Amino acid sequence: MNAMKQLVDRYVPLKGLLWILMALPLLFSCSGKGSSKGGGLFGATGKPLEMVVVLPEGYDSEALRDSVKQALGMPMMVLPQNEPLLTVMMTGERDFSQMFKSLRNILYITIDKERYTSPSIGISRDQFAGGQLLIHARAESLESIYRLLDLKGRSIADMIYKEELVRLSHAFDQTYSSEVAKLMKEQIGGWTIRVNTDLEYTHTGDHFLWASDQGVKGRTDFFAYTYPYEGPQSLELDRIIAVRDSVLQQNVAGAHEGSYMSTEHRVPQVVRHVEANGIPRTEVRGLWAMVGDMMGGPFVLHAINDEANKRVLVVEMVVYYPGGPKKNLMLLAESQLYTLEAAE
């Protein structure tokens, strides 16, 4: 209990977040890492989840701008307070200057009745900068573009979010916590994960690993644990959350006597099926709360069918930043789950 209480009580500044976010353009231009190869291009600029929308010549109107805002203005999923998922800038095609061309995420809208007979979405990479995602929205008419944005806005936002996760995950290719990697091997076995070196305060239990950065301005905690696989129902939401609550109650005590971490059940969890490094994963997003205390925040976990060991592996990130914006902390935390791989 003393070791667990130290994890709650001790705090150090979060150094890694700003360093990683500032280093991303250099990472892309020098190594070509990210979701694509940058070749000899300069690295894409801009902040994570920032994008520019290029509006076609002759169609730049308030109505089209409002349509773009509505299509891409959704909040990030399952945060305590609403935060917009994307930071969207817009420019006309004539004003699409080098400043905009260097940005990491671009949505380029084209209307041409001679070239297109129906609306479509396409992507290209590294057209103007290394590590850049360029999404093309093409249609034969303005009305078709309105329909396309309405139907595909969520998909466009998801493309950009997944791209940012992959980009950020490559920040841990060379620099990561060797201590957490070692404990992952010892406590879980069969898997490796690369997490931020700031996650330096650790606690272990029976097939359980907890690492925390104890940051003052934005705190991130990582958990890994397993439970038996007993069929497809083992990866259903009710089972995942029941195991989560049991494991965290046993292993993650709060600062006050009798307090412990649990799922906030008053807010529904969101379940999706994703894949990374060739591994199918059940993704669950929700909010956590400290029973018997006032702490809480968002979490995201990946549950994996570890067939070789007849068990379910769960890797999870939780964020605590009372009163502050959590979007970028969650993005960075979640990206580390995408480094999970089967050990060689």
C-alpha cells in the first residue's frame, strides 16, 4: 500500500509532452518517420490535430465555410469537458501560400463538373512537405460537396486523428522507458511497449503493471494487466469494464484511506475496433473516477486477444488534469498504446 500511495502523492513536472510535440517536424524531415516517407522534403509544420481547408476558386462563401465548420467541428470523444477534436483553418485556393502548404494536415476541396461525375474522397502524402497528409474532396458541384462533407466529415476527422496517433507513436521508436519495457516483460510477458521516459514511477502486482509520470500540469498513468480468455464474450464491453474495475480497485489506491480508482459509470463508454501493428484491438474510451476522492478524468484502453497465452491483454492510459485541456495529453498518451507489439 505504501508504494501505491507514493504514486498518488509524488509529483514532478511533465517534461516530455512539449518536447515531443515540438520535435515532430524535425522527426519527419530527418527520419521520414510518421505514416509515410518524407524523402528530401522539409518536415510538415503545425500542431497535432491542426488542419487547413482549401476552398475552391469561385466557391469561397460563408455558406461553404459554415458547412466545413459543421462537418469538422465535432468534439473529441469522451472528455469531461467538450474540446474540439480539430483546429480548423480555411483559405481560398488563390491564397494557398507556402505557409499553408507546409502544414501537416490539408483538406483540399475541388469542384469541377468536367472532371468529376460524382463526389469522392482520396488521400495523398508528402505532396508539399514530409510527413504530410493531404485529403482530397472532389465533386462535380457545390451541392455534392455539401453532401460529401455532411456524410464524410466524421471519416475525415478520424483519418486525421489516426494519422496523428501514428506520427506521435514514432516519437518513441528510439527514446522510451527501458524500465517499463523490462517490467512489461517480467510482469506480463510476451509483449513489448514503448512509453514515455517520464513514466518513471512504477508499481507492480500479480500480472499487473502501473507506471506514472506524476506530472503537476497534466498527469499520465499507464496500466497493463491480463485476464483469462473464455470466448468472444471476454472482449465484450461489460466484461472488459468489470475486469477493469476489479483490477484497479485491487491495485490503484487513492490518497485517502479506502479510496481507489474505478470507471465512471454515469457516462457511457465508447467502443471501437481498431488495428495497429497488425494486431486487432478492442478500443474502449471512458471516464475514470477515484471512489472516495475527487479525482477523475478520461481513459482509453486496448484489449487484445492474446491467443498464444489464452488470455486477454489490456493496455491502458489515463489522464488527470483538473480544469485544464486534456485533448493533447490524451492524444500523446493514446499514441503510446500504438507501440504495443508481440515480443520477439
